Amino acid sequence: MAHATRIGERRTSVDAIFDYLHEQILTLNLRPGDKISEADIAAKFGVSRQPVRDAFSRLANLDLLLIRPQRATEVKRFSRREIAKSRFVRAAIEKEVLGRAATYCDADCGALLDAQLDNQKQAVDGGDVERFGELDYAFHKTLCAIAKAEFAFDVIKSEKSKVDRLCMLGLSKEHRMPELFEDHRAIARAVKANDADTAIQVGMLHLSRLDETIERISASNSSYFEPDDA
């Protein structure tokens, strides 16, 4: 966009810049290894460089930007080690959440899950990757609420955000939405049936779906991954 983007009164310039770059990175408009200029972003938003630096710092704390002294800031490449670490943490949390959700799920909770699945089906049928991603977060948040462990979603969200870019590549390039939707439906079915073992089994299968995506992207776009952590 050629004209400078002006900041609204309700958000700080740091918030606006952070939100813009966060979306650009997660939707892969900015890809792993792409360089970002402080000066260019400051000019785009009509601000000094300080709020840009602050937004960059927030993104670096989310492991999305690599900031190095005297070198260009760039979008962080994927790290296999960090992905494995994130997946390990999330699996441990989700096993507990799914087991508890299956224990506590009642008719009202089941109806809530069904309504979310209806929305997901609409996104799948419409090929709306961004909407499906939003509904995916909502589904896992609802499972935490049913499990009476809302706090667990904070951990899941944090770990999930670290692989969102890979998920977006998988959804858009491999047309994986229908498969993931069926996983969600199977999880909901087990939770509604108070079948903890099956809910956990399907949940772990759901998490493993990313493995094939990682291998495919690594083979076709090796530059997206850090070169020394294969």
C-alpha cells in the first residue's frame, strides 16, 4: 500500500505495527528468511523508528523475528528443535485436557461442540483457510473450558502459535482442512460419549498431522528451516 497507514486513537503505534507484521508473518505474506526494514515500516505507518523497534521486539519474543546487531532484521526460520519442544509440551497438556473434557462433557457442552463443528464445516466447504484457523483456536479453547481448565488454553495457544505458519502452509498447499475437520469431529464425538481414551488417541493423531507437512516443506523449501538443526 503506497500511502502511509495512520494510527487510530484506540491503539498505540506499537500495537498497530505489531498487529500488521504479526498477520503478515502468520499468513506467509512475509516468509521465513525475508528481511524487514525499520525505515520502511516507519515510513509506512508515519512514525519514528522507536515504535517499530518496540514492535520488532515483541515479535522476536514470540520467536517470529530474528534481530541481530548491525544486521538486517529477518523473519525467523523454522527450527526443528523448537517445533519438537513445542509439540512435546502441547501433547502433554492436551492429553490432560481431552481426558478431563470427556469426563465433564454434558449435553450443553456437546451442543456447543456441535455448533462449532457446523461453523468449521462452512469454512471447509468455502475453502476459507483463515476462518478455519480462527475456528481451530476456538475449538481447542472450548475443550479447555469443558475440561474446567481454561488456563490450559494459554499454554496451548502459546505453543500452537509457534507452528501456525507451518499449519498455514499445510492448509493452503496440501488442502488439509477436510482431514483436520474430520479429526475435530472425531474428538468431539469421543468427548460427547465420555470416552477419554478415544478422545486422547484421536487428539494425538491430530497433533501428528503436522509431521508430513514438515517433511514436505523441508524437501521443497529447505531455506525456510534453520540450516544447522536438521
